[in-house]
Amino acid sequence: MKVHELFTELSSEKRLGILQTIDEKPMTFTNLIKEVDMTSTEASRQLSRLTEARLIEKKGDGRYYNTLFGKLVLSSISDLNFISENSGYFLNHDTAQIPLDLLSQIDALSKGEIVTGVYNILNTHEKMGDGIKGYMWYMSDDFPRHHLPNIEKKLEEGLEIRVILPKDLCSTSILSEKNRKKIEIKVSDEIKISVIVTDKFSMLELPGQDGKIDQNTAIFGYDDRFREWCKKLFQYYWEVKCHPCTLI
């Protein structure tokens, strides 16, 4: 099957509805038409198309199931759903800084909250920051000076802090001397993405059309899947794209 042929089969909301319905629970024809609210003629036609495309199959128990191919296709649609539903955001923000394996899982951000305005973003940081207990990993093109009092406090409490900065901002001289060596710092030649990962929330800022990090728009996430995705993004840069700071 060619990709354009697959997209043709997926272009129907009714066929997608059938795929999603029987993925949750395989059904007989009679139960299915009740669940998806179709006439028997329409349902029969859509089931025939999905069967010919090998996305579904009817087994010996009389129920329709998604094939393994159908399950794989359906699992990939969630990324496209998220991208489509947030097309306004992605029209103005570049995802090129995200590695391909994470880009293919971008629907992990689907429960995130888009916050606009620098004041609102900083306010959200502050509200969530007090609840951080274990660690905070931060990558951006600038040191978070506005969070210095809280950073100093958290370092005193034993919080693990990792920071990725541009190489020309490597020095942590703005921190008190006793806390400078408590923070792990790596540097990168160029940073075009901002990410914060903590045990309570995560945040992502992408570059706008000018290639610079859009600090006026951020996506905040609080669920495990969002935070784990951001954690993997940070680790990718920490382990692959950065080197230790030597100016501390």
C-alpha cells in the first residue's frame, strides 16, 4: 500500500471512528453499528474498505478486530491529531531541534498547557517551583537569573540541578560561592530550544520563525508522559550535544 492510499482510507471520520472503537473493544457487526451510530448499509461499506486495506479483519468469533498493521497505523495517528489540533502553534514554531525519535512521540505533549506572555510564564514557574523536591534540569540560551533566590534555596535543600547553557555563559559567578559547585553545568555551541524538567512539572519553549527561542510562548506539562518526554529531550542534549563547562 502506498502512503497516499493509506491517507485516503484514513481521511474518513467514520472509518477512523470504527478503527478507534474496535481497538478498544472488538465487536460484532450488530454491536458496532450501534456504537458508531451508522446504518447497516453505511457500516458495511466502511468495514469492507477497511478490510480491503487490511486495517481490520473479521475473526471466527464473528467480531471485527484491528490487524497488527491497523494497530500500528492507529498508534501513529495520535501524533498527527496533536499536530493538527495545534496547527497555529506549529505554524510559528520550529521543531527541527527535536531529535526524530522524540518528534515521532510528540503527542506526549498533548495534555500540556500553552501559556503565553512572559509574565504569565514566569508566574507559572514560580507557582510550580515551590513544589520541586528532587531535581531541576534546565536548558536555555540564558541563565535563569529571575529564579536565583529560589535556586539558591533549593541548592541549600540538596536539590539536584543540571544546567545547559551557551558556552559564552558558562560561568556561575552570579551564584554564591558555596553553591557554585553544587550545580552541574554543561555547555553547547548553540542553543535554540528551552526545556525545564523537574519532578513536578516540565516546560518547553521552541524557536520562532526568526530562529530564536520564543520566550513569550511555552508549553507546560504536569503528567508523567509529558515530563518523561522532556526528560529524554534534555538527556539527549546533555549526553550527545554538550561538553563540560571549564570556567566555574
